[in-house]
Amino acid sequence: MDSSDVLRVAGLERESIVDGPGVRFTVFAQGCPHACPGCHNPQTHPPEGGEPMDIHGIFRNMAQNPLLRGVTFSGGEPFMQAKPLARLGEMAHGIHLDVVTYSGYTYEQILEGATPQNGWGDLLAQTDWLIDGPFLIGQKSLDLAFRGSRNQRIIDVAASAKEGRAVEIQGFSPRRRGRAPAGK
């Protein structure tokens, strides 16, 4: 098994309806440098925690469920394991699933910090919607769809790349956003 195919996982949720639009397969990546006060997944913070898993095994589990609309990468901080998650996102797009990625970094911080070595650009390129920004307990709201605090944004990544700035959306489109496999 190639080490770039190994992901340290805090947990998997095979059918989530709270981590993005529709029924989703959610991967909780292990490790987070943000340690936001009030974080709802503090067990994901230590990078040495969780369990190493082969992304191909995760993908096989995902591909078996015809009810899925997409996959969500949460955490922890997905950008700490950007390369294997980018590969998993590419595989998900290959079977027409969309990709939501949560990050404590803002869209702008991800662009500024992206290098070929860390794979941030690769993961961003495989993300249809980015929910960005740290959880801020002082801005916590139970009225926000798929976000924990008012500072967090839902970013349409493709539109943002086209416009050269973060394009925030208020909600998700009911249509599928997954990409067709190459050559189709």
C-alpha cells in the first residue's frame, strides 16, 4: 500500500444528513491545529489519534451505496491530510458524487498556503463546496445549515476560481455537482 493512499481517520459516517446536502458519506480526518474552543469533535485534534485506513477501502464502502449524493471531508482539519483526501475526492467525482470539505482555514488562507508539497491546491481542486473558517463559540448558531458559527462561509470553489475571489453561497443547489469521469 502506497503511503499516499493512507489516511488517518477519526471516524466514518456512512449515511449522514447533517454534513452537507443529501445523504453523504462523511470522513472525519484525524488531526487539527486549530483546537477551536467549543469544538464539537475535540477527539480529532491529536494528529497521532484515529486509525490509519487505505483510501481504496474507504472508496469501496462509499461506492456501494446508491443513495449517496456526495462525500464530506470533515475533521479534524482535512487540509492536514490533503493529498490522500484529494485522491479520494477524485475517486468520488469519478462515480458522480460531489465533495464538501470543512476547514478551519479560510479560502484565502488555503490559497496562500498551498504548495505542491502539502497538496492543499489538489484538495481544493477536488472540492465542490468549501465550508471555511474556524468555529467561533461567540458566533455559534443552531440556525445555520451545515455550519456551526456565523463567521463560517459556504464557498462555491469552481465559481471562486473563475472569479478570482471567494464566492459565497447561501445554500446548496438541489442538483448534483459531482463531475463526470474523464472521457465521458
